[in-house]
Amino acid sequence: MIPLPLDGPDEGQRIAAEARTRAARSGVRAAVFVEGPSDHAALVTLAPRLGLDLDAAGVAVVPMGGFGGIGRFVEEFGPAGRGLVLAGVVDEAEAPYVASRLASAGLDPATFVVCRPDLEGELLRAVGRAGVEGVLDGLGDTASFARFRRQPAQRDRPWDAQVHRFLGTRAGRKVAAARALAAAVPLGRVPAPLARVLGA
């Protein structure tokens, strides 16, 4: 599965629409729900590095555009809809809500892995500061990040919090960074939640 590019603010909607179309195709047996396009980019980049062909396995990674719509997605793709096997990647803050919605639909919340605090945070820790700085340099964002760190609201924040916030400050940067981080993470340090959901 080839990661989809994200060049502007409307591309996230295109990625979500294409992922949902892919999930509706015959031969798809499982759907992995993620919050948005950056999470999608990370998983479809990481999967082949772990020797996984998502298309051949009949797995679609589906960005939901936020966790608030989990009930609708479960209804569409789950036992009452297309009958796919469901899994997902959930931000820590949203985990209780998602678990309650899954339980109310009669599904096992354990098939949804929790990232702390979110998928980007897991990748940032796994790649490490030097690796992240290399990713930012490869994206042409080193100077922009240096300026961002000097802003009054950022000066006293930890470096990892600064970079986490920086990734979301421009349309397309978060997706490009997620793809680059997933490509850069050492295979021996793949975050456990991501290895678990892809391995399942």
C-alpha cells in the first residue's frame, strides 16, 4: 500500500474518502480505524517495513476525522454493517470514550490499542531527538522549528512538547512528518501499540 501524499488542507478529506472506498472493496476483511490522515500515513508507511502487505492481507486503514464518529464507523464497517474485523489506534485521552462506544456495540475494546499521548508521541519517543532532528532537516523545517522554539509561548516547554506542537502548525506538515518518522524509526524500537495493531 503506497502512502498517500498530503499537499494541502483538503487532502485529508481525500485520503479519508479514498480509504473508505478501499474498505468497501471486495476482499477487504479488516479495518483499522485511526484518528486522521497523519496516523494513516504512519501506519501504511510502517507496515511494509515490518513485512506486512496490507492490501494482500485485506486490511484497510481508515482515518475517521476524529474519534467522535467512532459509533458511525463501527455501524458501517462492523458486525451490523460490512462485517469486517475491526481494530484501531486510539489517543490516550480518547480511550475511555472509544472503549465505551465499542462495548455498547458488543465489540472487544482490546482490539483498539492506546498510544500515549498519541501516535505522533509514540513515534517521537521511538525515533529519539537526533532522529527527529534529522527528519525535520529532511523536511526543510529545521529553521522554522528553531524560530518556533523561540516564541514566548514555547520557550519554557520541553523539547518533545515543542516538536509535537510544531508538527501541527502548518497544513500538510503533520502528515509528512508522520510518514518520515515511520520511515525513520528503527525496527527494533517500533512502538509496541503500532507493532501490536499491525501484527494482529
